Amino acid sequence: MRFRPKLARAAPSHVSEGVSPSWRTSLYATCFAQLTAMLGFGFVLPFLALYLKELGVEGDQAVELWSGALVASTALALALFSPIWGALADRHGRKPMVLRAMIAGGLVLAGMGLVQNVFELLGLRLLQGAVTGTVAASTALVATIVPRERLAYGMGLLQTSIYLGISGGPVVGGVIAEAVGIRGTFIVAGILLASAGLAIWLFVHEHYLPLASRRRPGFLRSLRSGISSPLLMPLLVVLLLIQVSSAIVFPILPLFVAQISPAGAPVKLYSGLVFGATAVCSALAAVSYSRIVERSGYRRLLIFATFAAAAFFLPQAFATDVLQLLLLRAGLGIFFGVLIPATNAMVGLATPGSLRGSAYGLTSSATALGNAIGPLLGSAVAATAGLRAIFVATAAVLAVLGFWVSALVVEPASPPPAS
């Protein structure tokens, strides 16, 4: 069963949902807004543990447990609610869903700066996962407004903005926290999200033609069609395993850097450089991979990139100093950076335009689950087999992913028709 429930006959091209004449302006505005949003979200993550102490959580173990609960709660709520927002995007347009995610995210982040105890913070973290999802909403919007032949470029540019926001957020957030305090940082982050929403409202143009109500596929039918689709389902597993592979090292990488650093070394600085090297190389790869896709195709690129990423992950287990780890992480970023935009482009090409919101809602769920599973798996492996074993485990996950792509992922020739 292909992922295309019966829909209304496509309208003429001059009135139908599709590529906007100003697609470049809309694409750049969306990428700028997503960069701004990821900066805002990234502001607060490094300070969660410190904020918990300010809210009265005592003891390192309690702080660690609450920190894990706050991160996992957002990921799980995002996984549950993303398909719902995706289905609504198909009914009401993708631009309104991006606006909803940005503005709601801004209000929730600003509210976190006003909480009085950890339970209120947990509630807002759950709400953040339930009402935001800016990445999925922006991805669906880009897949709608960008011409098919430029979809690889559009997805690469969007993913680059996400990588830059993720890598720059903690740095800029640290500067702001020094100036206005942790609570003030939440307020500034909220303002950034609201500003991103304003950019979407002013500069993004989506030519959306709503389907007649009686022709709209129901949420459950769209969800069932997506999960059972031989084109989409393998790509959901790809995104899940990519995110697991990315998130699995987050809890232990600073600890591993400390383990291989000489006594008295600036471990925090080294950890930041190691994370940053991966992010910067991933951003460069994401923005330039579209030229390779034109020659090799998406499927062959995914197979090569997954095995190459595994080849760069494995020797990290045997690194003996920070420079070796830094170089290996930079090499990893070159191949890791193409995986998400290439997969998202394949989702767009394999899905009818009228159902892309639902499709990217499902991809967001898969990514969020990977974000929740990865750190838990990494902590479990580290506790039972040591820090170095995590790199071996991650290389194995990526190798399995490479075989999965080889066996089950199909190169999308063209978007399926909407009727």
C-alpha cells in the first residue's frame, strides 16, 4: 500500500498548492527563522542543571535525574504530538503550522523563566514538546514551496541552518546568561522564537489550496497509510537510527574528553571544540551535498554516507588524545551531515504534496524517539561496558543502517500523484 489515500483531483497549476513564484525568498526566510529558533532553543539547554539548583533541587544525583527527565519529556511529547500537527498542516497549510510552532515555542520558553519550582518547569517542558516542533513544520513547508529539482538544495540549506543554530545556541546563550542571568536567558530565547515567527509571517508565501472537507483523509487513515507505506516506513527507520547514532554519545562525550585529556587541561573548552567540529563539518556537508545527489542519487549517497560514518565512529573508541578525537569527529561530520537532509528530501519526493505535513509529522516522531532513546542507550552501554564501548556500539548501529538502506530504501523517481 503506497502512502497516498484517495484525495480530490488536483486543481489547475495556477491555483493549486505548490511552488511559489517567490520560493527563494520563502526558503531563505524559513531557513533564517529556523536558525533563529534553534539558537533560542539552544540557549537554555546548557543551563538546565544550574537552573534546577536555583529552583531548589539538591544533590548531584537528583539534578542528573531531573535533567534527564526534562530532556526526555520534551522528546516524548514531541513524538506523540507531531503526527497530529502534521495532519493539521495538510488540512490548513504548512505556514500556519510553522507560525504556531514558533509563537507557541516563544511563549513556553519565556514562561520557563518565570517558574517557581521544578514541577512547573517539567510541565512547560512537556508543553514545549506538545506544541512546538519547528523543525518538522519548517521541513514540510520547504518541501511544499521549493521546486522538485531543487529539493535537495532546499533541504540541505534548512539542515545547515539547524546545525548552525544548535552549535551556536549554547555559546550565545552563555554570553546572554552572564549579562541577564538564567531566567533572563529564557525570556530572550522566547523573544527570538517570536521574532522567527514574525519572519515567517512577513516573508514566506505558501500557495495552499485546502481540500474539500469530505475529501480530506482522516488523521488515523493518514497515520495508518504512512506507517504501512513501503516507501515511507523504511525512511522513518532511517531517521530513527540516525538520531539514535547522533544522540547516543551526548551524555558521555565530555566524560571521554576528560578521560583522554592531560591533567589540568581545559576539558570544557576541549568538549566544546569536539562538539563544534562535528556540527560545523555537518553544516558544510548539508549545504553542499545536493551536487553529489545529482550524480549519484539519494539511495547510493545514503549507503555510502552511513558506512563512512561508521568507519569514522569506530576508531574514536581507540583515540588516545583530544586531537585524534577532534579530527575523527570532524570527518564524521562530513558524512553525518548529509544523512538527515537527504532522507528528508526522499520523504518529500516519495509523498504526495497533499500529505507532506502528515509525512513530516511522522518523521518528527521518529527523530524525537531517537533523541529519547539515544542518551538512554549511551548511558546504559557506558555503565556496563565503559565509555569506549559506546563508539563501537554506534558504529554497529550505523553499519546496520547501511544494510537497511541497501535492502529496503527505494530511490524515489518522482512524487506520487495526488489522485
